[in-house]
Amino acid sequence: MTTPVIHVKDITKTYGEGQASSSALRNVSLTVAEGEWVSIMGPSGCGKSTLLNCASGLDGIDGGTVLVEGEDIHALSERKRTVRRARRMGFVFQGYNLIPVLSALENVEMPLLLGGARPGNARSRALAALERVGLADRSRHLPSQLSGGQQQRVAIARGIVHDPAIVWADEPTGALDSASTSEVLRLLRELHADGLTLIMVTHDPDVAAYGDREVHMADGRVDRVEDNSARPASGPSDASPGV
Amino acid sequence: MSDALTLVVAVASPLLLIALVALTPRGRLSVRIAMRNAFRRPAQTLLVALGLSLAALLFSASFTLEAALHQAMRAQQTADLGGVDAVVTPVEADDREEPEQPEEAGEAADTGPPALDSDDVRSIEDALDEPGTTVSSLLSLPVPVEHERTERGEPGLTVVGAANNDDAVRLVDSSGEPLARDGLREDDILISGAASRDLRAERGDVLTVADRTMRVVGVYETGAPLAPPASAVVSLRELQEIADLPNRVNAVTLAYDREVTWEEREDPVHGELSSLARANDWEAEPLRASAHESADRLTTELSTLFLLFSQLSMVAGVLLIVLVVMMLAGERHAEFGVLRAMGMKRGRLAFVLALEGLGYAVLASAAGTLLGWAVGAGASRVLSDRVTDPALPPPRLEFGFDPVAMATAYLIGVGVIAVVFALVALRASKVDIVAALRGAEAPPRSRRRAVVLPVLALLAGLATAALGVRNGTATETLTGLTLVCGALGAGLPRLRVPQRLAHSAGAVAVIVLWSLPSELFGETGSGITIFFLSGIALVGAGVWLFVSNDDLVQRALRRLLAPLPRMTSVVPIAVAYSVRNRLRSGMTIAMLSIVVLTITLSGFVTAAVNQIYADHRSVTGGFDLQASWVSPGGAPPDLRSVFEESPHIDTSEVGRIGGYADVSVRARQIDAEAGAEEVGVWGADEDYLLGNRYPVFLRAPGLDSSEEVWDELRRSPNTAVVSGTMIPSDSAAFVGGGSDLELEGVDVLDEELPGDLRLEVAGPDGGTTTLRVIGVVDRSAEYLGDVVTSTEGLARITGEDASPTHWFVAAEDREEVGEVALAARRALLDHGVTVTPLQEEVEFRASSNGVVQWLLMAFMGFGLVVGCSALGVVSIRSITERRNQIGVLRAIGMQRSGIRRLFLIESLVVTVSGIALGVGLGFAVSPGLVDSLRVDLPGVTYTVPVAVLVVIIGATLVFSTLVSVLASRRAGDVPPAEALRDRT
Ligand SMILES: Nc1ncnc2c1ncn2[C@@H]1O[C@H](COP(=O)(O)OP(=O)(O)O)[C@@H](O)[C@H]1O
Ligand SMILES: [Mg+2]
């Protein structure tokens, strides 16, 4: 373990007010080291996505602190926080969430352009990223012309194209069949092997097992943390992930 | 009462329909589903209802404004009637002596005006079969009035003498308070505001009235019946003494107990009274009924242009409805998939949606109709103050609620919305279940229908075009050819012609078709239908071209916008969305461009018509002053010699002078079906015939110029030139009312007049004279009688001397009209002749004309507001549709401002396209429209209304940008974490 990239300390998050309020996060703490892959597990509604959103600065928090690369992101202005996301973070979502009117290449380019890259530079880097996920030949396709697995690989390319410090993935395999799931997981493992820091939410134990650590949540709290790094480095076999 | 009933039935019937459906068990379920849907997302429901209401509002505002226009016209036409509905006068004396209105001025009466005595009045009262009628006796005479202190005088001020307790006279002062006349003493006089201004006399001043001195005891604004704006009221006894007509009156006015709702010829005066009148040589006139009739005619004339605009607005409204309903159905796509998957039959699904639509229809239509009424009434209130004749006092108008018009507007709203809902429901119910559940777009639809429709359209088009060619009518030929082009463009891709090529070629062909002069395709008629059609066809084709080349448009726009600072990440998405959804953006663009086109066109018309009024001489025949002899006795003076002898005026400053005498007689067209009507006949002297500058646009065979016509008229006493108001026309020109007598067999578009166009004019003694019509002057000739003949011609009709009693004078130097007018007034005061400068009058007329036009434009501008609001509805809809995307973009680092820019550009692309298309088409169509005005107003010139265009474009841009900015702010404010949870 090296320096922590993410330091979540005692954060709480409550939705609604008064009678109707519900605590989505209750004093959650978590530290993620650079190059680590952390899986967040737990039943539906336990606060996994909320944790991801709060830790990445997409959503506000009601208490506690979140340090990302040493900076308290909730103390930043919204503008700066957004710039930080554009430059230092990548996101992968369950529903791929590509922009339907943009080609694969244009989708991948987007974070670079948002981070202020020059258009020509952005294009070549986006192509490289697509190549990395094995879809260089589909760069001109619209999302609707790609399969679910392919779309998710494009989404991953979009998540990593700008060499982010952290990639947040909320159930990236949740909508995929088993073949696509293993394809995506293989890709993520390759990227992880190259040093990517990955926080991945999943409710699938087989998928979670790919992580260095598994954080199990229940009812807005961290229930327990399992360390997988003690196990053989190979992780579960490629064929095993269930759907 | 029955109107109220109409309203109730209209509002209730759709509700009743819903209630009936709700009674059946299956219907109840559908109603429940529909209700749930409406209340599940109140914001969405509100938005849909708002969009639909805006459309319905356009319908009812159109109706209201038209109804209001009608009422304004009626109010204007009846303004000088006071409480009088009809009048009986001794026939020789034209007691409605109105110096301002030459055609009304009467013959000179050498022996003093004929009058009625108390027996006559009693016989009239007895003869009346209309119960509850109030009968009043008035004496109304032109009397010389002078104001010593200000040295102002009026040789023939209309003075009304009425019994102090007479109800026909209801004077109201400028603050709207009634002026009491109970205490009116012998030497008291009440004067009108106009007279007070003319004489510079105020309350308390002393006036010389004929040979007496009278004190002004009050100034009224309105209420003197049968009098022009400048008038005075004294006690009846006093006026009888002044005029030396003891116990005589010259007008018996009737005020009916009932409201006048009948036609002119059904008026009670045409009943029992008519035989009495005929026996005594009196004239019984149904004043109010005929005023209503001319108001109706004026409204119809004004309405033609208005109709064009309101029809276009309505098309925009229908488009808006389609747009909103389609968005609603689009949003439910997935839900429909689920329902179908669960086993709901197609028909049932369509039924549920249609039922929901009916609910929306009732709600939105009711709200929109009421709002439209409010807006229309507001606009017409301003309008009413302006649509007034300078010769009449401004009418006080109250705009009521026209239940029938409102019920119609409401029902149209309900009908259109319900039908659109039903059609969209049928289409939407054909969801591809799998695709809908996956949230993907449905695969392309079956090819069969895509072939059938173009083939049908092609056949229909060919048939219509053939019919048009055979009949030689441009409207049909063009419509047919348009259908053919459209069908070919839409259908050819099925025959492996590249789609872009086929569609673009079809669209371009339609644009070319309608841009060509329509005369090429046959008779265009003088109507405006063709402009309506061309507007619609051009907008449709323009949008078609736009959407069938959306990829090119995208590329061009990207290239255009990308260099803008901080746009690189935003432009591709914005541009793609603004043109991707062809139907939605196409319809939004079409709607905006129709609205813009409408305003642009009305701007062009306004500019063209105003050109005429810019120079008063173009509507007065080249003259600057009008002079009228108003003295009750003696012979009219010879104006020229008066000028020569007078020390007040320098004859070298006077240019042309022309005089005429006029009478009002019955005339009919020989060999025509229509009967005789009242017309004003002028006997113009040689100076007038030589000196007037009216162009004669329709001439009898053999007469090659206006000069030849006037010359022929001078030489042959049995010829006549008639005013353009006697030729029926439905062109878009904003001028004047028609004449009672309309000539048959003559069209404004004719090359020349038929050689045998003759009028039979009845003289006062019962004999008839035939006049051959050798020319028609256009409608802009506002100072010309219906029928103009020579002095000798008129003498032959009346059998009396017809030396001029009215004159027109042109100043030698146009700059000195004011001085000449003053000098002429001084010179003529002692000769019983009044002088009116025409420039002010024409300017007033032009400005009130202009106000009508501006108000119509404001109404159109209102359409613009609706169009832009619709844009807002569309924008907000697309924000909700794309919440999730907004979340993603924000997550991967797009700033709020980026999201805002994204949506802003998106809607601006649509707006700018709409405006560009609308203005562009305005330029394409306007030359033809202005040309068609030339039919009635040969003087119109094509002018580009730069100011109007700038205002339109500016206002549209500003307003739509405002709407877009507001909408895009909402987009920027979407919280990303929450938006990401949104799966719609
Ligand atoms: N925007 C919100 N408003 C109200 N409640 C929310 C909101 N987002 C999440 N919640 C609640 O917070 C809890 C945690 O949600 P989430 O983090 O999405 O769960 P998970 O991702 O583990 O399935 C749930 O009970 C959910 O209902
Ligand atoms: Mg979740």
C-alpha cells in the first residue's frame, strides 16, 4: 500500500427532511490507496451508489470529510469540483450512459474536451483509448449501433481516456450478459494491472472478488471489509462470474 | 339567452362524452389509467396543458379580435346616431347637412328648408306599428356662428334644436358625465368639443348665432344626434325663431324599444310608415339598421386580410398541438411497451390515450379560450379607439363576451386537440413491444404504407393539377403540382433513388413552384387564398429540405459554431439534438416560421399601403383644401371670382380649383340582377375634370389614358366615372367601405371595362337618366363620389341647375398650404363657405389605418409570443427527457454553464432556422401579395419595411433567447447525482 488517494472519514448523508428523512449513509469511513481496486458490496438500497456519489463529489454530504488526492473536495466550489472531475476522475455507469447522438469516438473525446484538451490532441488520445478497449474499428458508430458489451467498453474508454487518478464504476456489469461481463472485467483487470485506481460498486460477489478489497455495506454503514490481496494474485477464474 | 345556451352546450358536450365513457366498466378502467397518468407527474401535465392552451388561445384570440373588429365598426358607424334608430325627414331638405361629408350635403333650397308641422309629427306617431317607440322632433340646420373675441367663424355650424326634455338628445361631456339641458334658456347654447376647438370658444363665451347673441353654457363631447362632430344644441323654440320656422321641425327621430337586430329593409320604417312617407314626400330612413349593414360590409373588407393572418396563426396552433401530443406519446413509449406486453390490446391502448387527450382538450381549450378572449379583448380595446372616421366622434366601446365566437373557438380547440390525440394514439399504439421495453428506437415501419401514401398523393395531385389546367385556375394547378412534387419526393426512394436526392428535389421543386409568379399557372383571382396556400407550401417545403439534409445542416452548423470560444465540447451534442429529431425540430421550425412569415407579410402590406397615405394628394386627387357651401339660402358663389375680388387672398398662390355639386339618388345597373341602391352622384365642373389627378385604372374600350377618360366625361354629359368602391373585391387592401351599389360583370383584374356598362339613375321627379360608365378610379380615391358625371350630366338628372356647391383647391406651392387655407377661410367666411385642409384629415386617416395594421401586427406578435412559449415547452420537455444525460455530462466534468450553453445553442439553432425561414419566405411571397394590392390600390409600391423586419427579428430573437435561457438554466440546475438515478 502506498499513499491514500481517497480518504473518506465519517461521512453521513440524509435524504429528505423531518419525518420523511432517511439516512443513506451513517458515519462511513473508507481509505483507498493508489492503484487499489475496491469493490463495494451490499444489498440493494444499502447506500452503495450514495457512497460513490458522495465520495466522488457528485452529491453533497451532511457530515464528515472526503479527501481526494489530499484535497477536501466538498470544501471546493462547485466549479472547481467539476473541473477536478473532468481532469482527475473517470466514471462508468450501469446503463452505459453514452450520449446517443455522438459517435463512440466523440463520446470518448468528451472528458478530454471538458478538461480543456485541444481538439486534435483529444481525437488521437480518444482513438488510442478506443484501441485500448478493442473498439478502434467502431469509432464512428453511434451507441445505438453497438451491443451492450461494446457500449460499456466505450464507456470504460471514456472513463480512462484522460488518465484519471480514480475511476468510479457503479455496477458496470449490472446490465450485461455473462460473456460481456467477463469481457468488461478482463478489460478492467488489465487497466488495473497498469495502475488504475478503481472503486466499483456491485452486488455480485463474483464480480466483487476481482477487487483487492471488498467493502460490505448494510443499511448505510460499512459492515465489514474483506481483504482479497491475501489470496493468490490471479483472483477468480475468468469463467466464473455469475450474472 | 340562446347564446348562453350555446356556450353551455359547447362546454358540456365533451365533458358529457367523457362521463358516458366513464360509465362503462372498461371505460372506467381507462379513465382511471388516464387520470393516474395525468396526476402522476403534475409538472409534465401542466406543461402539456400549457402548450395546448397556448394553441387554443390562438384560436379564440383570432375569433375575439374579429368579433371586436365587427363591434368597433358598428360603434363607429352608429356613433353619430345617439339614441336614434331611424328618422323621418321631408325629402327635399337634406337635413343631415354635414359639411365634412360632401356626399351628404344637400341641394340649395331657395325657399328655405322644407319642414314638418305638428300634424305631420302626430301622423307619424299614429302610423307607427312598432310599440314603445320614442318619437322626438328635432330641427337641425346649418347656421352661421361667429366668435367675436377670437375672430373665428363657421358659416354653417350644424345647430340642433331640441325640446329640453327630448330624449333623443343625450349630451355627454368629455369626462363622460351627462350634461343636463333642463335649464337651457333662450340665449343659451351648448357646443361640441370640435366646435369649441374650431371657434376657440369656451364655456361662458358669447357667440353670435345668426343674428343673435348666445352664451356658451356647456361643451359636450357626444350625444347630438344626426350631427357632425362640430355642432351645437339650442332649445327647439329658439332655433325655430332663428330660422323663422315657427312650430316646425325637419327631423322626426324614432328610438325603438327593442335593440335593432334586423336588416335594413326589415326596419319598421319600411312598414306602415313607408306609405305615409311616400304620400307626403318624406323620407323614412332606418339609420341604425343601415349603419349596421355598412359596418358589416366594412368588417368583411377588413377581415379578408385578417383572415389570412388568423388562418396562418391557427395552422401554427395546430402544429403546436401536434408537437405537444407527440412529445407526450414519446415519453410514454416504454410504458406503452409494458402495457402491450401485459396484454393490452392495441385499440384499448389507443382508446386510453385518446381519452386522456379528450381530458386535456377540454381543460386546455377552456383555459386557452378564456385567455384568448382576454387577449383579444385587450387588443381590440386599443383598436377600437383608433378605427374611427375623422368625421365622427370617437365611439365609446365596451367589449363584451361573444358566446358564439367563444364556443366556436373552444370547440375548434377541443376538436383539433382530440383528433390529434386520437391520431397520435393510433400511431403510438403500434409500439414495437420489444424495442419499447429496451428503450430503443423502433425499427423502420413496414414499407407497404410508405408506398401507398405517395401513390395516392401522386394520383390526387395529378387529378387536381389537370383540373386546374383545364379550368385555368392557378390555385388548383399549383396545389396539384405541389402534391405531385411531394409524392414523388417522398415515394421515389422506394424505387432506389437516393433518399436525400429525392426528398431535396421534391422540396426544391415545391419551393420553385410557389416562388414563380402564380399567373403562370392560370387565373389567380384577386383573393388571398393563394397567399395562404403559398405560405403553408413554402414553409412545409423549406422544413422538408432542412430535415432531409439534417446531416449536412449538422456539419455546417458544427463548422460554423465550433470556433466560438468554449464551445468545443458542447456544439456537437447541441447541434445533433437540434436537428436529430426531425419531426420535432421540423415542426417547431415550421411553427415559428409560419408566425414570423405572417408578421413579415403584414409588415410588407402595411408598408405598401402606407406609401399611399404618405402624400395626401394621392388620395385627394391632387388637392389640398376642400371648400363647402353651407349657407341655407341664396345661390352658391363662384369660388374663382370670390377669390379674385377678395383682399384676403392672393390668387397667384391658388393653383387648381375644381368644383362639384352632388345629390344622393337611387341608381341601378342596366342588365344586371341587383336592384337600385342609393348612390352619391357628383356633377363635376370642367375645372375639376381637367384639374383632378385621380388615375382611372379601368377604362372603357378606346380610352387609353386617365386624361382621355376625364376629357370624355367633360365632353359627353351621358357618361360617368365610378369609384373603385363600386367594384367588388376581396383583396387584402385596407381601405374604405364598399358602395351600396356593386357593379356586376366587372372585375378589378379586368384589362378594360365592358363597352356597354350603363347605369340608370333616377331623378327626383321620377324620371330616369342613363349614364355610360367609362372609367373606374381606384379605391384610394377617398374624396370622390360613387358616380361622377359632368355639371351638365347632373343637371340632366335633377333637371335643375347643378353649379358647384363644393370645391377642391390646390395650393400653387405645396409648402404654403397652411397660409392658403387661412386666406381662403377669411375670403369665404362671408359667402357661407367652409374650408377644410385635407392633409390633416388624410394623416389622421392614415394613422388610424396604420394603427389597425399595427394592432393586427401586435396580434400576430402575440402569435410570436405563443410560438416562443411553445419553444420553451419543447425545451423544458427535452430537458426532462434528457435528465440522465445531463447527469452523465455533469459527472464527467461538464460545468453548469456548459449544460446551459448546450441547451441554449440547441434551441437557438431551431429559433434562428425558424426566423430565417419565415423572413426568407416573407421576401419570396411579398412581391406577389403587394402586387395583388395593386388591384385595388394601383399606387402601392413595393417597399421593404426595414424597421418592421428589424423589430420582428429582434423581438423573436430576444424573446426566444429569453425563453431558451430560462429553460437552459433549469437544465444547468439539474443535480447530477439525482439525475443519474433517473432512468427515463
Ligand atoms: N435522491 C434521493 N432521494 C431520496 N432518497 C434517496 C435518494 N437517493 C437514494 N435514496 C435512498 O437512499 C438509500 C440508498 O440508495 P442507493 O445508494 O441508491 O442504494 P444502492 O445503490 O445501494 O442500491 C435508498 O434507501 C434510497 O431509497
Ligand atoms: Mg445503486
